[in-house]
Amino acid sequence: VQLQAYGGGLVQAGGSLRLSCVTSGRTFSPYRMGWFRQAPGKEREFVTQIRWSDGFTTDADSVKGRFVTSRDNTKNTLYLQMNNLEPEDTAVYFCAADHSAYHWTYWGQGTLVTVSS
């Protein structure tokens, strides 16, 4: 199973971006998928996750009300709609997936989001 994230780029503060994460390989039906990010000089942090079966989401406090994660089961694709972006959102964003609620086994390669002030 491979995850590929794309959609990053440069955006001004207050702007929006949508990230996508496509899964490929053998038929993949995860329990959950999610987004993490790693800013320069900082540790990777959790952003949001979605339960694949019913779309239930959990968001980090720092992105609540601004970021929305969704999925398209027919396309095996995860999305992250990021609105009202702030310079503090600048990071490499990674998508991840797993068959359980306890681990993150599969990771994408990351896509860079840069928010200018």
C-alpha cells in the first residue's frame, strides 16, 4: 500500500489550500486515515483523522474551525481542506493510515505548505 499526498504550495495568510492523499496498491480498506504535519525544527504533530467507515473526524485544537478532512471511499482518497491559513500552519503535511485505532502504519511522502504573512 502506498500513500501519495499532493496539493501543497505557497499561499498568503488567510488563504486556502486543499491537500489530497491517494492510496494505491492492493485493495485497501483502512480503519482510519489522517494528516500530520512537521514544521521546521519541530516534531511531527497530529492534525486530524477520519474514521473510514462513517466519516467521523477528530481535529487538533489548533485547526478546529479552519481545517476540514473528508474522504472519498470510491476513489480511496483523503482530503484536507485548509481555510484561513496562518503562517504557523507552514509545515510538511503527511497523510497516514492504519487498519486499527492504535497505530499509524502507512505514511505518505509529505507535501510542503508554506503560508506567507
